[in-house]
Amino acid sequence: MSGSSATSATLRARRALQRAAAAVARDTPGDTGFGGDQHDRIDLSGPAPASPDLAGVLLRAQRRFTDCTDVAALAGELVEEVCAAGYARVLLLETVARSRHRELEVLAAGGDLMLVPGQRITGADLTRMSPVAVVELVPGHPRAPRLAAWGPGGAAAAGATRLELLAGSAGAAWRALVATADAARADREAAGARLVLSGALRLAGLGSWSWDPASGVVTLDDRLREVLGLSATDPDPDLETWRARIHPDDRGPFTGVEDPAAHAGTSAPYPFRVTSPDGREHTFLGMSVPLATRSSSVVQGLVLDVSAEEKSTGELVRLAQCDSLTGLANRSVLDVRLAEALERATAQDAVALVLLDLDRFKLVNDTLGHQIGDALLRQVAVRLQDAAPPGAVLARLGGDEFVVMVPGVGRVEAASLMARDVLRRLRAPMLLPGLPEPFVCTSSAGIALGHDGTADDLFRSADMALYRAKDGGRDRVAVYDSAMREEAQARHVAEHRVRRALRTDGLRVVWQPIVDLRTSELVAAEALVRLEDPVEGILEPKHFVDTAEDTGLIVDVDTWVLQEVLRQLREWRRDGVGLQVSFNVSGKTLEHPAFAHRLAHSVESTGASGSSLLAEVTERTLIDLSTSTRASLGELRSIGARVGLDDFGTGYSSLSYLDRFPLSFLKIDMSFVRPLGSSDRAEAVVRALISLAHAHGMVVTAEGVETELQARMLRDMGCDRAQGWLFGRPVEAGRLPTGPVTASRP
């Protein structure tokens, strides 16, 4: 805050004081703006002490208060005025600590109180002293002092208006003193900061400049003027004059509309050369950043003169532009080079961006250590340099992510061939220090071509292609196409739908009958989740479950479905219905450490029978059986729930892994059931599956049964249960059949 700011603050406070005095002089005390805290003030009553007229008292006090140069003097003057107004004891207190027992410091005391300035009491002490009134100097201000007063001989003092006006007048003076002190302190701190900053810049050998787009003027500090040989009387250059002195090859990243700092925060450090008036060329290392305020937007820059030693210059430039581990370009340099390449690109000479990611690199760090991981990254950088075409820019983004940016590419096939060659070279065994045998590391690559978009657009496209390459099995190349963007948009929409459904109770459960093939009795129902979208209506799991898996939202979805299952079981139990309920539970949900515990608690709290629960898991869950998943499956069995394998036949179709965890039932996928009656091979496969499952002690359920012939054949093979449109489509719980299920054609 400048000195003028302090003066204006003082003037504002004094004008408030004068307005209060004028109100009293007009015999219209009314609301003076000095009202205190209603919890602390005590209303005064009784005859007023003998004193001069109110206006005269206030004007005299105002003159004395405004002559005070500090708060201590003001405190003494106020206490004297209050004592002169007829109060026997007066205390002016300042809050110094706010806690359960507020601590107060004495600023001034009058009368026969045995208290001196600097002494401290608590709020409870003040209450026990029973003052006639406690008035705030500035109502509501946490730092402002409070005035406590006692009447003569302990009797109730009078003259509340007089006391409050004296306090208010002193409060206005206090605000002026505080504003002046704050302004002076701010000025001292600002001056000190400027001095420290100037000294730091000079010690570091740094110069600074700033450019104001409104005026077009580039302001150079004394250090930069000294380096460039400019005198104090030389005018500051405008932007064009300043840019004209910069070497033509270095103007691209410098300040102006081309400067990334003008749009996205601090720019990357960049080297640039400037010619001084005497013809000498200086090499600077610079950085710029926009400083926006309410009234203006200025670009500020720092520069380091590195002309003295070419070796040091090269090292500084290298550190500013390169990745410290691999020596490749860093992200900041890549952004600048990519933006420049896109400016020159055309449809015939586009920019190819190849994102590379090492497959399972985390496993290398976790098993072999970070030193081996770093050595691998350095080897990858060397091989990239050998494989990259002329003119390519190589960069490491961080971790195991690399970029090959190639300008002037006419066809995507050329970029694809180049990327495949890179992956082939990276796949070759490499010798790493500390490993006894050659190490093989595969990579995945995503390619995108662009010429009329932004760098961010190109990065997003290449990233989508990389996701496709990894999702397709790794060690491969994927090229971006419009379908990928549509898929990404669809995933985004699906994620939004799931989040909204979880937030707004937009999930629904429908129930599909499961019958005993021997008796045709309804013995169970599978809980199938649906999503109610306000635009698309009811959506089946194929429209959102995969996205819920990818984003981790499946844990919340499974938890919601399970709560609905338990609620329905409780309702059926109340109505005497003894159905079992089958529900799907994903591997991610089972890995969640709290899932099984919450399930057990929910079963206990709802009174549901654990034996009524049939939890369906996939083959992938059993193949990737982690410690946490095994614990969750064990918890399910401990509460009486049965765990079974869903959609058998769509995955590895092998029972060799079943010994990892004992299962109670198996569901044969509908792709094996539907050909029954028209394929001898399907019949042989289903018969073998039923026999093998029975040999493992599992109950077998066939999915997708649609005809009487299929049902009869399954019954003859010894299949235990079946579900499908022949026995009923998924419906609300109230529409499930209660007796023997009559087969119906779909």
C-alpha cells in the first residue's frame, strides 16, 4: 500500500468521525453507526452524571483523539474523557487470544482499578468485575479495543449515549491510526521485497523485461540495459524494435502472440540471441509468464546472459530442453516444435505423432528395481534415435512414455511402417547392467496424423490410438480413426450416465426366472441391472457395464444391486417365498477390501439368509485370483452364499483352475445351448460340460434356453436348472410366476 493509500484511509476514518460529531451538534443522535455487540453491551439507565453539553464534550474529545499519533496515546485520552464524564473506573481492553477463556490485555486504566497497561485478564475475570457497560470501539471488528466502565461507588452509571459516542469517536480515530500503520507497514514490506528481488536478480546475473500489450512498450531493467549497452536516457523499445534486435531464428518462441506463456502459463526456457548497439551478439536463456490483473495483462520475462562461456551456454540450454535421464527432448520443447510443425503442415505434408509406451514397465521396476528400469529407458532412447527418420523430434514425456514427432508425412501408411520398425527394434534383446541374460521388452504405439488442428487435438488422437493398441493385446501399433473418437465419446457418455444414475437413483433391477428342469418349478431368479436414462429410456448392461468396469464405478453398481437383492429377499421372506437370488459380482468389486465385510453386515442387518445368495463370477476373476479376491470369496462362503461360474465357455473354457477356489454351481453360456438340436458337436460339448461339472460337485444351469427341444435335451443330459426366454424374460419382482413355470415361446 502506498503513502497515498494510507492518507486516503485516514481521511475516510476522520470523515466518519466528523459526521458523528455533526449529528450530535444537530441534537439528532439517532444511529451514529457505533452500535456495539448486543451480547457484550449492558443498557444503562438512571440519571446522567454532571458534565458539559453533549456536543461540546464530543467535539473536545474528537480534537484530542485526532491529535494522537499512536494507539497507546489514544487509549490514555479516551480513558481520561470517560473518567471526566463521571465514571469511577474505566478499562480499555484489547483481545489478544480467542479461546474458551478469552484473554484480554489492558491498554489503559482509570480510577482505582489495580490494573496497569500490558496486564492481562480473561473474559471470565471481566464478567466477575461486573462493569456497568462494555462498549466496542468499532462494532464487529475483531481487533478493535473494548471499553468497560463502572459508575461512582459501584452504582449503575448513566449516560449510555454519551459513553457510546465517546467510544465511537475514539473508534474512528483508532481506525485511522490502524489504517495509517498498515499502509506504512505495507510500504516498508513492498520496498524491502523490491530491494531483495533486485539484489537476488543481480546476484544471480539475471535481467528482467516486461511487455505491456496495451502500450506496446518493452521495459528493460537496469541489469539488462547494462548488458545491452543502453544508457539510462535511452528510451524503452517498442515490441517491434525489441524483436528486430533478436536473431531471426530465435523469434519464434519469444514473447508476443506466438509465445505459449501468453496462453498457457509459464513458457519453457528458451535460448535467444540479441545484438547490442555496438554490434556484439549476446546469448540469453529466457523464460516468460503472463501477469494478468483486472486492468491489464503484462508478459514478464527473466533472462540470463550466457554469452561468456560457450561450454556453459550449451550445458544450460541442454538442461533447459532435455530430459535428464535419456537426453531426449522434454515435453516443453516438444510442445514448441509440434506447434511450429503444425503451422507449416498441409494435407499433403502432415505431422505424424507416435506415442510409445513400454508394456508392463511397472513390473520391471517392481521386480528388478529402479536402476534396471532407468537403464532400460536409456537403452530405449538410444534405439529410438537409431530408428527415427531424419527431421524427427524425439521426446520423453515421463515414466515409460516416449514420443516420435515426424513432420512432412503424406500418408498414414508411412507412419505406420515407421512405428512398426521402431517396435521391432525395441523388441530385440538388450543387455542391461546387472542382468545375467539379455532382456526383452515390448512396446505399444498409437499414431495420429494432423495438419489443421491443435497440438492438444493431435495428442488426444494419438493417445486414443495407444489405448486401442494396449487394449488389443499390446506389442502392436494402432492408427487413430474417427471411430476411436466416437468410441471415446460413447465411453464418456456412458460414464456420465452411470454417475448420474448412481446419484439420482436411476438404476433398476429386473428378475429372470431360473427353473428346476426336472419339476419345472421356479427355484431362483437372477437379478439383472438396468439403467434408466432420461433420454434413451431403459438401457441394458451392454450399454454401460464395460465403462463402469473401466472407471471403477462397477463397485458402486454392484453394491447398489446387492442392497436391492437383500431388500427383495427380505420382502419375499415376509411373504413366505423361498426363492434363491443369483447376482453378478465383478472382479474389481471382489478386490475392494470393504466389500465382503459390508456384505456380511448387510446380510446380518436385513435378516436375509446367506444360503439364498448365488454369487456369479467370471473366469477372468478366477484366473487373476488375488489375495483380496480370494478373501472376499471366502467371506461370501462363510455367510452361506454359494459362489458359481458365469458364462462358462466364453473365456478359457477350462476347469483346470477350479482347484484354486471351490465353486457351487456353473452356468453354461447360451452360445453352447442355442445350437442344441441342430448341431451334434454342440450336443457333445454340452453333455461333456455337464458331466465334468457334476464330477466337481457343481449344480449346472443352462443359459439362453428358448425352445422345448433345447429344454428336453438338457433335461435328458442331466442338466439341473435352466433360464431363458422359454421360461420368461426379465421382469419386475411382482410379475415373477409363483408355481410351476409354463414354457412360452419368445
